[in-house]
Amino acid sequence: MDELQLSRVRAFAPATVANVACGFDIFGFAVDSPGDEATVYVDASVPAGEARIASVKGDGGRLPVEVSRNTAGVAVLALLEALKAADRPCRFGLSIELEKGMPLGSGLGSSAASAAAAVFAANRLLGEPFAEERLVAFAAEGERAACGSAHADNAGPALLGGFVLVRAYEPLDLVRIPVPTELWCALVHPHAEVSTKEARDALPAQYPRATLVAQSGNSAGLVAGLFASDYGLIGRSLVDLVAEPWRARLIPRYAQVKEAALVSGALGAGISGSGPSVFALVRGRDTAERCTQAMKAAVESGGLGCDARVSRIMGTGARVLTEE
Amino acid sequence: MDELQLSRVRAFAPATVANVACGFDIFGFAVDSPGDEATVYVDASVPAGEARIASVKGDGGRLPVEVSRNTAGVAVLALLEALKAADRPCRFGLSIELEKGMPLGSGLGSSAASAAAAVFAANRLLGEPFAEERLVAFAAEGERAACGSAHADNAGPALLGGFVLVRAYEPLDLVRIPVPTELWCALVHPHAEVSTKEARDALPAQYPRATLVAQSGNSAGLVAGLFASDYGLIGRSLVDLVAEPWRARLIPRYAQVKEAALVSGALGAGISGSGPSVFALVRGRDTAERCTQAMKAAVESGGLGCDARVSRIMGTGARVLTEE
């Protein structure tokens, strides 16, 4: 890594829906938008092998700019550390500019999108020393900085796109799951905020064996439904016994929003990540539009503002926007 | 059901491997042999709508012949009860002859095979009032008589054949999972006995959240590997965090048998049902033969006798042998 072909890379990584009802910490998928942008560039004022956060926009000044406390910073530091461990230390200093395109604490994988965009840009800038799968591990380190847990169910699809299974964490084992062509996502983001850490703390440390059996049955069922394009099976599998019973109360009008989705024809619905966003999986774009509007109305009838989106489930993941 | 076309049906149901390492209570598959046979016939000496066990062979006199305590009897009674509930009560009395083709307490789904063969024969005799999926529920009731729990991970594949996911129990939701053509099973049955009830009692009532996450990741991973014919993923997914840590000690030389399978090229190995049988999933018949021999040798070096078999994973389930 004596010379670089590039000096500056700007990358995008999308919002993601993690957990997907029956796959706590193991399932996630990318949506088309929104997403975060990160620009990484060679900066002679930064010591070789180090990184700093040059700027953060779109966060209302709330994110830490200290590199070791910023999710994107931590992810890039993990990448630089891995280069060093491989005896290929980076001979350049890097600066990172972040542009948030989605709200914090929305349950849409905001921190993962920042981390994914930043490591994707850094990896590209440095000549792509790492495969995308490895970048997920770096981004997951960024997640640890954000919420205390290195989960990869947002970072995986934010980088790889599509629907991703995190089969295991040690070592990280990611599996891309095919998605039936008519499967769409209805997504609403009530204008409230849920702290990922608080949402995790709300969960029990132990679960009854019956819950474990039911959860593994549903997660296996969802994968089978996705592979077989069995929409009925997909719907029946979208049962959340692990998080929803404890997190529903953190989310404004959750029961009404979920009910609105189901009544409007959704296959199933659940909390996106740790909320307050709520997703539904739907067969067909028209039904997805209808579900989205019904879910949005259910939020707004409680007096809260709400963004709503319809998205494919097979979106691309992180990608370069510009490079020079 | 005023007249019957048949008066006597003899049916076979195969042995099954349940749990399959990462799918406690949700996964099972049928093997080619051994299996149990049941003959069900119209018996004028039995009151209409009732059933009795006429004889049991091959069990060394150990199985109860009281119909309400025999797994096959309970299954047939559940079928008769369902007919009654549907206002189509059976106008005949039935007798059941059981012929055990496999040992009790072997971990090969012995009780499920008897129940499956009996309900399959009874259903055929009565003009097939129920679909196979429904028969699984009746056979699962037989399992409850045998071990106190109405699990369906043996009864499902014993009736349907192939690899079966029990997505949920209430109501029962069975999913057939396709199996890659080169996938084989190596199976050994050490000549020891494990009580299913004792094996269930050995398990904790609660599991840490991390175990739940890992188990659902592996069960989703195994389904993905089976659908995608990804043998590596199948192997990596065969991790048992729920039963093996507590049941391994109940099984003679378990660690050595498992090690022998892995060293001989198995993708993965685990306890078949509640043991003491041990299975391995293997790519290719030749490797399966080699694994089976190595596993058998590992059992026998401990001074215990052992049966060993190689089987496909896509075997047929219950079937009629003769009818008149």
C-alpha cells in the first residue's frame, strides 16, 4: 500500500430493517432509501494509520466527533487495525466526513449505515484490501460503540444489500437469502426516538425453552418461505416472541400500526430493529402502498408525525457515489 | 363412512432422526430403514368407534398393550376422536397389530414410527378421511403418551418422509425442506438405551438469550444450506447448543463417536433425537460409508455393540405394505 490510485471516496449505505420479527440479531434486509453518506480522504494532517472525524452533518450536532466514540470512526479504526495486524499498516492518515440521511434512534440501522458507508469508502480508497464480508465485522465494531453490542444484523445488509442471515458471530458467518420478486416492504417511522441500548436492556436475559424452540422454528420457516417464494409461510413465520413483548410499549401506537398493516393485507409486521420504526412484509407493490398509508394514518391519529416508505427487499447495499 | 372398501391395512413407517443438532423439536428427517409396521383391521368384537391393541411383536413384551397407554393406540384413538368431532364417527371397531422393527429408546423415533404406521394404516382403512399433515398431529398425541410431550419432529418425517421442519405446534405447521442430492446420513445405534423422558428432564428450563440467538441462526442456516445445496453451510450450521451439552453424558462414548465422524469427513454430527443413536450428515455415499464404519468402531472400542447404517435423507415416509 505504497501508493493509492484514489485520494477521496464518497460512499452511500442504506437503511436496514433488522430482526425481521422472528430473527432477533440474525436477520436484516436493506431498503432502497434513506441512507447515510461517508466521504473518506487522505489527510496529510492526520498521522499515518490513524483517522479522525472531520465533520458530521444532518445529526443536529448530536453524534460524537471523537473518532473512537463515533460509530463510523470506530469502524474505520477497526479496518486500520486489521491492516496493521496483517503487517500491511496504512501509510496514510484518513479523514471522514459523515452526512446523515436518516434520523438517529429510528430503528432503521442509522449507526450501521454510517459505519458501513465509512468502511466501504475507506476500503475502496485503500485499494480494496478486504472483502465485503470482512467489512461487516468492522462495521459491527462501530455498532458496539453505538449501543454496546457488536450485532451485525444491520451492518450485514447495509454492506451486502438484500436479505442477510447472520448465522453466527464468532466467527462472523453471513448468508445471503434470496427474496421472492413480489415481496415488498412497507415502512413507517414515527417521529419518536428509541435508544437501542434502552431497548436491549428491556429484554430478559433468559428465555423459556419453548420460546427458543418457537423462535428457531419461525426463523427456519422464514428462510424456507423466502427460498420457496411461499408467501403464506413467510407471513406465518413473522412472529416475534423475543423482543416485541417487551419493546412494544416503547413504541407509540405500536399495536394499532401493526393491526393497520395486517388489516390492509400485509403478510406480517413487526418492529424494525429496536424501533420505533415498524415494517411490514407485503406481497405486491400496490398492497405495500396501501399498507404504508394505513400504518402512517395509525401513527398520525395519535398526534405524532410519521415518515412512510415503500421499498423492495432486494436493494443494493453500500456503494461508491463519487471517487477521485 | 357407511361402507369400507378395505378390511385390513398393513403399513410401514420409517425411523427418523429428530433435532438434527441445531433444530431441537423443529427438525427431523426420515431414513430408509429400519422402521415399524402396523396392521389395522375391522374387528367386530371391538365396539364401534373404539380401538384396541391386538398384539405387539418385537418389543420383548415391554410396550403397554392397553390402547390408551400405547403410542400407536393413542394415535389411532386421536384419529377416531377427530372423526367423532367432525360428526363422522367411525361405525367400526378397530384392532391394531404392531410389529416393532427397531429397538425402544434408541433415539430413532421408535414410538413415532409405531404411531405413524398405525394412523397411516387406520386412515387408509377408513377411506383416507384425513390428509397426511393431519395424521402427524394424531401421531404426535401418541408421542405424548410415550414421553409426556407432543413433539412432532419424529412423527412429521415418519409420515411425510424427507426432511421436515415443524415451524410451529399450535396449530401444527409442517414444512418440507428439499435436500441436496449428494447428502447422506451416517447413523449408528450403540446398544444402550436412553429414556426420552429422562433426556428431556436433563435439559434446562431456561436458556440465555445468546443461546436462543445462536440456535435460531443455526436453524435458519441449515435450512438455507439445504435449499442452496451449500454443503459447507450445512456443516457449519450443525451446532447443538440446546441439548448436546446436557445429553452427551447420557450417551456412551459420544465425544469419540462424533469426533470419528468429523475426522472421517462428515459435514457435522450430533445426537439423533434423545440418543443414544448418533447421526452424521455427509456429502457422498462413499464418505458416508467411511463415517459410519469409523463411528461404529468408536462405539465398539468401548466394548459396546453397535448397529450402523447409511441412508439417504430423502426417504419416503409412511406407506401401505398390503391391503385387503
